[in-house]
Amino acid sequence: MPHLHPTVTPTDATLGATITGIDLASMDEATWRIVESAFHAHAVLIFPGQTLSESAQIDFAGRFGDIERLRPDPRALAVSISNENPDGTVAKPREFRFKTQRGNEGWHTDSSYMPLAAKASVLCAQVVPPSGGETEWADMRAAYDALDDATRERISDLAAYHSLYQSQAKIGYEIKSGAGYGYHTKGAPLRPLVKTHPVTGRKSLFIGRHAYRIPGLDDDEAQGLLDDLVTFACRAPRTLSHRWRVGDVVIWDNRCVLHRARPYDFSQPRTMRHVRVAGDPASELAATGRDERAGAFEPSASNR
């Protein structure tokens, strides 16, 4: 195999870079250091045409930290994010799989509704629709930097609960406790609206669709503030869109980036292999507890 020379090409947005001249399945230490440095600098890295095997994708993600286990089966370190059922049929609107995919179209950060939020996520495109189905990312570092002083002061000491039950309920999909999820918690994690990155030291907004209630504010005021922050944050030049091709690999930093899937014709299959890197408990673990006003969607000891 000829020697490869990694090339890091930043996008025109405030986040993201494409890296070519690299084989993710056989990186030496020098190449890995280039990738790691680019990850901290750009927060989203796009690797076109890698076509990683499942084991190679897991190994690549494992360079960034411990793999988050998304199913009860400890062997399942990679999962399929797909609108296809195991029998090959495409999920219908009444099915859980369909509702999950539609929820992913809202701006969010992975696992913020769990006690230990995710550090990074790695997607590898397996099947892509003829049109649509892009993934978009939004730079919460640049969004915080762009806030006016009054807003920064207002949110400096605020925190929001994060809940998958609440975020799905907002878009009309009420889910039962534990439905389809193999992890447990004792309530909604409470996370500050302003996060300091544990490596770069940059401040960013930590918001998204799973954030739903702010102690000290009434519900309407809290939701209005959260919605306004997302609307402000997720706009050019702070957003990046990627049109997938089979074999593309992308990794992003959940600690400072929101992401969402874009709509597509749900009669067409779309399948992404997903591996998630668990956060460092020193910086990503949040206290959980029952939100007194959370109602049916936030049981005190629920399966998430």
C-alpha cells in the first residue's frame, strides 16, 4: 500500500473539516495525532469513501474513548440507525422505528438525556436515499461567542433538564417508559446551558430538543428561551450539511455540536451504522433526579 498523506480541509462554516489521504482502518500514531487535533479544532470530521467494516468502525471510535453501549447486549457496540425493519420492510408511521427516525430530525446532542452524555458519535453510511437524508451540524462554540452580553449574563447560571420522553412528546410521539431502550436512569439529568469544553476550554451552548425545563423559570418562559437559543445558534455560518455517499464516515463532538437528520422519502431505505463514544464522567456526568412537574413522561425510576 502506498504511503498516505492526510490532508485536512476546513469547510466554509465555523465548524467541520474533510480529511482525505487517510485509511482509518490502519492509522499509525502520527496520523492519529493529526485526526485527534483536527477533531478538537473543527468538531466535525468527514472522511469520504472509507467503507469501514463494523469492527474497524468500532476500533476507530475506540481511539476517542470507551464505547457507549446502546443495547442490553454487551456485544452490540455498533447499532443500525435505519428506517428499515429487520425483515426488510420500511417502517410505517405507527411503528417505533419510524418515530425514532423522525425525532432525529430535530437539533440534538446524543445521550444528553442519559446521566452520562456522549463524547462523540461516528456514523458510516450503509444505504442512502436518492435525495434528502443529509445530516446537519451546528457549532455551539461559535453560537456562544456570537451571543450578546445580556444573553450571556442571563444564561450563565441556568440549567435545563434533558429528557427523551419530553422531546418525543413535543412532536406528538408519546413513548412508554423503557420502550425500545436498554438503559436506566432515575430521572432527567440537569445540565448547564453553558458548557466549558474539557479539552479546548472553549465555552459553548448545551441545548437542543431534549432540553425542556429550566429550574427558576416558568415553563413558557423556559421553553421560549430554549427555542430562541436553538433558532439563533443553528444558522449560517454556524451550520454544516453533508450529503452522504455509501462508505462515508463522519465523527463529531457531542460536547459542543448539535446535529439533525434531514427529511427524505420514507418509502426509500436509509441506513447508518452508528457507534457512540461515552463521555468522561469527570465532565459529562450529570446529577439526575425526579423533576416534580415532569408528569407521565418522567417517571422517578424509568427505563430510558
